[in-house]
Amino acid sequence: MASKIFVRERRKIEKGEKKPRFRVVGVSGGDVKLYVQHIRKKELDRIQAETGATVVMLEAGEGHKDGGGQ
């Protein structure tokens, strides 16, 4: 089974802020283990290229400024 990395965009981040933009939600498969909560797109792309894992982008949930909710 191929590994999958599930990520979503962070909620409390401003445009132009120099902090990692994505939050790792989970990892499926035994080939990849991530020890971070927040990750940059460039880092995510590199991990994907090296391991062959699939990156699954999740939509923002409740309360996200662009994702509906309240």
C-alpha cells in the first residue's frame, strides 16, 4: 500500500507570513513517518518526491474564513 500524507492549510496564518502554511493531519501507510505538525509546501513536495507518497489536500473545516461555517 502506498503511503498517503493528509494535510490542510492552517487557519491562523496571514498572507505573507513566514510560517509553515500547512498542517499535517495524518499519515497512512508504513513507509513514511512525519515528526512535525506544520510544514512548508516546498518541504512537502520534497518528501513526496523522495518517498513516492501521495499528498492529499483536505478542505478547510468549520470557521475557516474562506470555507463557510459561521
